[in-house]
Amino acid sequence: MPLTAVLPPEVVTTNGSPLVQAALALWRDGGYHRHGLADLAAHAGADVLTYPCKEALTVDLWRALNHETWSQIDELSPSHMAQRFGQTLSAKLAQLSPYRAALAALYAHSATDESSPWRPPHGLSDPMLDVYRQVVIRSTDLPSKPEEVEQLATLFYGLQHFVVLFWLYDRTQGQRATHMLADFLQEAVRIMRPMMMMPIFSKALAKVAELLQIAFSEPHASD
């Protein structure tokens, strides 16, 4: 199988940054609004000037969290694709939950400022795309066509970004609506899997994956 998980080098280098580690510690549970870069620098004994703004640091925090998910992929139990997708998505929401304020600020900044250091989705170098490749590759109902592995990984990666954006807007108690959405998507994948043998469905999957890949890799208009 040619598709294997290869961790992007920039994720390794940012994950151990003292400021990123300080952000992981101090920005939990709404701490993003209480602690600025100067607080993080003091906590870490680092130079605050290494990041021009909080959003730039949040980009590396996001990468560090995705690195953590990637490093734990072997802990995911062997099962059918829908269950593995659902487990991964639920684990990602639980992991991101303490940093909801930081991610909300990052998404908002990215949507309104053309000079933002990050534009969601982060792109094809994001280790989460490799995570979803492994979700598919190690499933008990692995597709027989190699191209469908990549298409499904891209679809799952796109669905994660949709769910995260939904979660950031969700004002229900404990973001109950988001968890209902995640359960619905897992069930939809379960129902969808046998339909992949139908040519019309395979064509639709390929088209959706193509559109998502364009969105993830297309240079920004101002680049």
C-alpha cells in the first residue's frame, strides 16, 4: 500500500516550542482571553517576539495538537471504517475542547484578515490528513481501489473541518448538537460504505474529493 503516514517536519519542530507548550498549559478552558503573549513568554522563559500575534502562535498550537493525534493513531482499535472515523472525530473534538476560545479567535481572524498567518483548512501538509489515511487503510472494510483510500481520507478530513466550524458556532449545552452531528456522520459513513461498489457513487466520491483537494491546495488569491 503506497499511502503511509509521513509526519511533516514542521510539526515536529513546532510541537516542542516553549511558547507552544506554554499555550497548551495556559490557554486551556478560556485562558486564551486571560493570557497574552507576554504571559506565555514569562511562563516559558522565551522571547515573545518569536510570534507577531496570538493567532500566529495558535497556528503552531493547532499543529501540536494534530501531531499528538497523529502519534496516537496506533491506539485506534481495528474496526470498520465508520467506527474508526467516528472515534477519531470524537477524540479530536475532546482534544480541542479546552482550546475552543483560541480556535474561535483563529478562525475569525482568518476569515476577516487577508494577512492572517493561517487560513482553514491548513492544507495538504496537515498531519490530520495522514491520520484519516490511516483510519481508512487500517479499517476492516478497506476499499479495494487505492484511489478510493485517498478520496475517503480527503472526504473525512474535509468533514472534520466542517464539524469543527459547526462546533465553534454551537451554543447548545456542552455543544450537544455537534456531538449529534458527529454521530450522524458516523452513521452516514456506515450506510455509505456498501454503496461504494456502485459506479455512480464512486464517481461522486471522486468528484467531492477533487473539489476538496482544490480547496485545500489552491493558493490564496493574494499569494
